[in-house]
Amino acid sequence: MKLALTVNKQADNPKLDRRFGRCSYFLVVDTETQKRAFLSNPGVDSERGAGTQAAQYLVNESVEAVISGHFGPNAYSVLDAAGIQMFAANEGQVDSLLADFHTGKLPHAVSQDGHRRGRRR
Amino acid sequence: MILAIASGKGGTGKTTIATSLAQVIAEQSPLYLDCDVEAPNAHIFLDPEFEQSQPVNLPTPSVDENRCAGCGRCAEVCQYHAIVSIDGKVLVFPELCHGCGSCMRQCPHGAIEEIPSVLGLLEAGITPEGIHFARGTLDIGQPMAVPIIRALKQWDPYGDMEQVIRDSSPGVSCPVVETLAGADFVLLVTEPTPFGLHDLQLAVQLTEELNLPAGVVLNRDGIGDQRVEEYCRSEGVPVLMRIPFDERIGKAVAHGETLIEAFPEFQPRFHEVFARITDLISDHETTNQPVEEIMPASRCSKAIGS
């Protein structure tokens, strides 16, 4: 499974960046091989629409699950529609969050505004 | 003459100055545009009877499911990330859409049509003293003020007007740029405090960027310090009027009175401001080539770093 974590720098065991749309990097982990790669978030400098842009990017990268602190309502709608699982964490380093993920300790993120945004075609 | 009243800092007295300026030239039937579309309030002071209205629409995409092949071209071309494409499904986020029409034109299957999405309302009426008044109001939940301001500027409910007063929102971001664009003069209202100075500096930079002549009204004169005056002197921005700090003025405004209604002795000073502005505009015209092309609104916030 391709799992992405939102982080603010490229390091060995970086800290989680709680912002989904405005994080600097996505650390993408292949949960079978444990291979890691950093992807720059194209949404970080967007004036607006950072959430939809970042979410579209992860959809295109075939990511299947994301760990972040806060998913904005637009990003949530996109990831939800794409069937990408969202996990919420308050803080922590990547390694311990991955351990929590593997032991099923991370809760699923819930929609922040209670209703789905975006107009389906 | 199109006169824009702006400020960097909020709460310095833009509407207090703008409403009194309109009142002293009321017999010339000026047009007053309340361009603070996120919180219009000049009607409280000038009391127009609204008699005309018009919705402001933005064309936003609607995707025809039967024609859409799910190629994702629309999501690729959208500069505002208002369309997302997921495995052949298309999600549209109308509140992010700027109505540019790229998705519709670029769709290889002709699957997108534009449908109007209501952003707000324009209203116009005449005040008891004969000021032609128009305002825009952004609908609650809508994030973009600029299309409303642009529509308000173009609306013309009473035909071409000689004297136009545009009452701006505070700050120096896109809505203010749109309000100032095309004006002949910008009157910047500030106060002699550190915040007043800081935000005045940003506002002066904006008028320079737009190549518009500007002058300052120093409100609540007597509080704070001399640094605003010193800055204006060093930058060559004329201080056109000083209004002393006086609790009675604040009380009158809080009761919905304009400055010259409560204190008619200020009337001659507002006439003087108009006279100075007329001179400053002609000075500016003789030393500057007219600049037709203003900064595109879509780039404004980046250009001035707000």
C-alpha cells in the first residue's frame, strides 16, 4: 500500500506537518517494501485551492492512504471521493506514527464541516 | 473625477470622510459607490432609498456526464484547482472557481457548459439630499469580492456621472486594487499611530504601483506621534486635512450621523480638499503619461505581496 504522510522537511524521521494542503512535502511509504520517497506538495504556494490541488496530486500518484493532522473540507471531499483513507494524528515523528498506523492505533479522520463539498457531475 | 477613498488600516474613518465628501458636493449629484462589498455600511449614514437591484453572477462549470470521457483535461487546465478528476469522475468546487472559462474551452468532448452562480447583489438608490448611491454586497459564504466590485464599477444605474466617490474596503489586497483601478485620485485616510503609519506605507506603495496621485487625511490628529506626518513629508504625499481626535465625533458617527451633519464647521475644509485634489490631479497629469493598463486583478496580491 502507498501511504503518504504530510511533513515539512526532507529528513530521516521528520515531524508530521499537521496541515494537509499546505505541508511542504509528502513522505510516501510503500508499506510492503518500506521504501520511502519525498514528493513536493504542489499546493504549498497556491493562493487558494491548496487542498484540492494537493489531493489531486495524491490521486494522480495512486496514494491509497494519508496521515495528516487536519484535512480541509475540500481536500476531504476529494480524498473521500477517490477512496483514499485518511488518518488523523495530532503530532509526532514519522516513525512512531507509522508504528501506530501498523498497530491500528490511528483514528480515521472525520469530515470537518459535516457535509460533502464539491458538485458531482 | 473618480475619487477613491482608501486606507491601509481598517477603522481609520474612510466612510466618515467619504460620506461627508459626497454631502458637500450633493448638489452636483455625485455617484457614491460603496465598494466595501464584504461589509458595506455607508447607506447607514447617507440613507438612500434603494430602487434598483441586479444580481452578480459568475459562470461556473457544469459537467455533462453523458459526454464526459473522464480524461481530466479540465482539472489540468484549471489554474484555481476548482476541478478535480478522479478515475473518470469529475468534482467541481464552485467556490474556488474564478469563471475564466478555460475548462469549457479546453474540454475535448464539449462536456462542460457554464452555469451562472450567484455571488452577490448590486443595489442603487438616491439619498434625500440627491446623492446617487450604489453598493455591492457579497453573499455570505462567497469568498471573492473582486467580481462584485468590478460589476459595481461597470453597472452605471444612473448613466455617466461627473463626480464619483468610491469608498474602499481596508487593506491593500485584490478588492482594494480593483476599487482603485481607474480612479483619478486616491485619498488615504489614516491615524497617527504605529499601525496607522505601517499600513499607510503599504497603501502609498500601492498607489505608486498603480501610478495614481494620492493625498492623506489624518484622522484622530493629536493621538500617537509625529511619524505619519514625517513619513508624508519625506515621501512627498500631501496631508490634505487633519481631523482632531474628539470623542464627540466618535459618538456622532456611532449614532449614524456624518461628520459634517454633526459638525457643519468642517464643511469648508471638505470643499478645500476637493480644490486641492483637482490641482493635484492636473499636476499629476502634466508629469505623468496616462497609464491605461492597470495590473490584472488576478495578479495583484502577488505583485504587492499581501
